[in-house]
Amino acid sequence: MLASFSVRTRIVLLALIPVVGFVANGLTFTAGEGDVGRAFATVTHSTALADVSRDFKSAVASMRIIVKDFSVVCFEQAHATALKALETLAASIDQSHTENIAGLRKT
């Protein structure tokens, strides 16, 4: 089959093989670069979510301690901090957990 092509056609085909390889490498690099970018965005989002979650947990723990001491003003401050952290959590997570967030607000 290769003998039926002219010498010029064979040379062109041999020259195109590395070009096709470079294009394939370029596409693979571009796809990998996008995956790395999405991974960094996920890590950034997870870090922010963990920080807010930690703030919420701390505020709830403060509310529990303050209730034991019967300090209404401190309790209201800690309650406001907990609600603010809960609002940030609600905005950061997907909507499938809205029932959990509503339950936490009531509690």
C-alpha cells in the first residue's frame, strides 16, 4: 500500500506524524491544566468552608458555656455570631442541605 504513494506524499506523511504528536501533547496539557485549576478552586472553597464551620462550632460552644453562666448579653452575641456563620455556611454549600440548615436555625 505504501508503494502506491509518491515519494513526495510519503515525505509529507512522515512530516505530519510529529505534528500530530505535538497537537496531542498540547491537548493533553491543556486538559491537565484545567483539572489542576479546578482542583485548586476546590481546595480554596473547602478551606473557606472549614474556616466558617470552625467559627460556627466555636460560637455554639460559647453559647453552651454562656447559658450555664446565665449571661444573656454574651449569649446574644454568641448567638448572632453563630447565625452569621450559619448563613455563610448556607451560602457556601449546595441546596440539598437546606433542611439541615433550617433545623440548625430553629435549634
